[in-house]
Amino acid sequence: MADSIMIIGAGVAGINCALNAAKYGTKVYLVDDTASIGGMMARLDKTFPTNDCSICIEAPQMYEVDNHPNIEILTNTELRKVNAANGGFKVRLVKKAKFVDEEKCTGCGECMKACPVTVAHEMDGKVGGTRKLIYMPFPQAVPNVAVIDPDCRSGKMREKGACVGGCVVDCSQCRECPIALCVLACKKEGKDAVRLWQGSKNIDLEVRSIVVASGITDAKPPKGLHGYEVYDNVITYTQFERLMNAGGPTGGQIIRPSDKKHAHKIGWIQCAGRGLDHGVPYCSKVCCMVATKQTIITKEHDPSVETIVYYNDLKAYGKGFWGFYRKAKENGVRYVKARPYDVFEDPETKNLTVRYEDLETGELRKDEVELLVLSTGLLPSERNQRLAKVLKIELDKLGYFKEKDPLMAPLETEVKGIYVCGGATGPIDISESVVQATAASMKAILNRGNEGAME
Ligand SMILES: Cc1cc2nc3c(=O)[nH]c(=O)nc-3n(C[C@H](O)[C@H](O)[C@H](O)COP(=O)(O)OP(=O)(O)OC[C@H]3O[C@@H](n4cnc5c(N)ncnc54)[C@H](O)[C@@H]3O)c2cc1C
């Protein structure tokens, strides 16, 4: 039986699962289908309830993973096939091309400077984030390797001024490119790491156990919800997180998308879209504390900024969370138990009027704010369905992985040898993810065979 384990998903849960297993001497394959490890935590500014800098906590762990002799990181990699074999699992993975040689790239950034095309960054386009067609997923990315937007190589970016994609033959046919500015810049640095002709690669492994740590994603509100995608100054709480982040697109300046001016009065609508046909049909647990964190940090940036949280039910379920909420109130954050029913924009100022029912008094009220943040909740990873099919395990009705027994076996699945932790189990915060990850790693190490699994 193989001595190694595989972890799918390299957010804070996958990373902690990997580090724990590796410290016990187990060989770990840490797989993520994006270009860097880190998950959601790498995008956050500070973390409740301590308000420590998120990437300052996670980056050293990412670095440790990268340098651990027992851990092999496989980014841009998808799981394609799994079969029970020899008491463990035979696994087929596909590593999609980054079009950059991971061994040769040093992350120097010269290729990015040379690239002539700038596009909106998928992470924070709405609040001003941009990237080149060859780019680093984020500054602390691990591996610290650039990746090329596949649309560039396929020629879809020619109209935007891309230097490649206009040849008679496809990039995959050449082994030398005299045209691409990123290739030339990299050669000038003496690296020759850009590989426009790179293809996908199959990887076959045998592992003892598999841990699913595929995490969560932030729910995107439907167009029109409280003015989202209709009015410029309505953003989501993930976009606000990027806005207040010193490493984000505005360098931590809390400015409005419409005029790039500082916002002096900001509202947060909690449970935005919850309970609607297209919305999130459950409480995501973390949003009250996320909004509380965001108001506290906003006031740290500028104590004169007015902050209002329109909430339904206040969830402060964890250790230190109630004190965190009290701190926000002492700092002047206004919490209004309210049901907002519409939002409209002043076309001149681009300010937003929120009309709501005050649930304490039953009165209809309104406030004018300069920026409106929608706390939209957490959803399961949109890749869970495909993953569940390959692993032959079930999802619950919400799309998270189903536990074997929610009380007595919450990290196990119906298939012996396949475990689950972190956001893959449901809405969760960071500390709970770490606890689950550590426990799941022990279960994965201690698994002594899965005869009869996956039949
Ligand atoms: C705006 C916002 C603010 C937050 N602030 C806080 C906070 O201050 N404090 C706190 O405790 N929590 C906070 N949270 C919650 C926190 O982000 C989660 O608890 C945490 O990210 C869960 O970690 P995870 O590793 O389980 O999942 P993730 O961070 O989502 O990582 C999952 C990883 O799996 C990968 N993946 C997904 N599917 C596949 C697949 N099929 N194959 C391969 N890889 C896959 C993803 O690419 C990703 O890298 C916040 C959440 C949001 C949205």
C-alpha cells in the first residue's frame, strides 16, 4: 500500500493538512487547480477576531509547504480519475499548461513589464485591479511563477494589442518564438522560461488516502440585487476586502469605484440575497464577523468614516466574537436590525439611498451612503460536483461534501480512505478550518486500507 496521501485544494485547510501529515513523515501531494496555493485567505486583508494580517500569517505557511521535503505542490492541476487499488487509490491528474517553465521562472517580473496588454484582474477588477496577459496570480504566490492567460496564446487578445496569436501556425507547433515580448524579455534575463508551446501533462500517482479541501467561494449577487451591477458604488464584501487591503489594487485606500474619492459613509447589507430563489438558502456563519472586521478596519483607516451595518440576526458564535462586536460598537459602528427593501442612486453624486424597515420599531426609514457593501455569503466551490463524481462520493443538498455521519464521523465520507475538511464541509472560518485539517490529516495517515471502497 502506498505511503503517500493526496490533498485536493490548497487553501488554509489543505495547507495545514499537508504540513501536519508531512511533519509525521508522510509524503504529501498537494493539488490545486489554480496557479497558486493559498485559497481565499490569500485574498483577505485582516482576519477576525484578532485582526491580524491574513497574508502575513498564511505566507510563511505557504513558504514552509514549498520548502518541505515531504510535500510536492501540484498547481494548475485537476483530478481526472480515481480507482481503488492495493488498499489505497490509483489517481490520474492533469497538469494544465502555465506556458511558463516552473523550474526556470524566478518570478523576476520582466516578462510582465514587457507585455503590452493590461486587462481587469479577476480577483479585483471592479475595484480597480489589473493584470498583464502574463502575470503573477498575486505577489506572494507559491510557486512564485508567472502564468500566461490562455486567451493570449489562442489569439483572442489580438484586438487588445497582444503580440502573439497572429501567426499561421498555432503556438503549440513552434519551439522558438521571435515575436512574443515576454519570451524576449525572459531571454534577456538569461532565463528562457516562457514556453508558449507548453501542453498539458498527465500525472499518475498511487496514494493511501485522499483529503478533499476544496473550500468555499463567495456568492456573486445577481444583477440588480440592491443595485449591484446597476449602480457603480455597490460592491460585494470580497471586493471591499480587496479595497481595504494595503496589497490590493488601491493600496488600502477605501475609495469609491465611481469617482475614486474616499467614501465617508458606508453601509453593509447583511444576508444580501439570502432566502431568495437564486440566493444562498442558509446562514454562512462568518458574514457578521466579516462585516464587523471591515467596519473596525475602516475606522482604523479614518475614524471619521460613518459605518452602518443592516443586519437580520447577529451571529457571534466563536471565541472572542462577541467582544469583537462590542469593540465595533464602542468604536461608533451603527448596527441597525433592519430589512432593506430598496436602494436607489442619486445620478449626480452617485450616492445611494437605502430604504429599510427598522425591525425594532417597525418604522420605514432611509439612509444615504456613499458606498454600499453586500455581504453575500459563502457557497461551495463550483468545481465540487465534478470532483464528487470523480471521487464517487456524495454532495449534500447545498453542494458541500456529505459527511459519513455529521455527529460521529464529520470528516469521513462514504468511501473509506477519502476524508474532507475546511470549507468543503460547509461555511466555516479559518480557525475551524485549521482544526478540521489537522484532524483530517491524522485520519488520512492512519488509514490502513480501503478494501471494497468505490465498488
Ligand atoms: C470576504 C471574506 C472574508 C473572510 N474573512 C475571514 C476572517 O477574517 N476570518 C476568518 O476566520 N475567516 C474569514 N473568511 C472565511 C475564510 O475565507 C474561510 O474560512 C477559509 O478560506 C476556508 O479555507 P479552505 O482552505 O477550506 O478553503 P479555500 O480558502 O476556499 O481554499 C480552497 C482551495 O481549493 C482549491 N480548489 C477548489 N476546488 C478544487 C478542485 N476541484 N481541484 C483542485 N483544487 C480545488 C481552490 O482553488 C482553493 O485554493 C472570509 C471569507 C470571505 C469570503
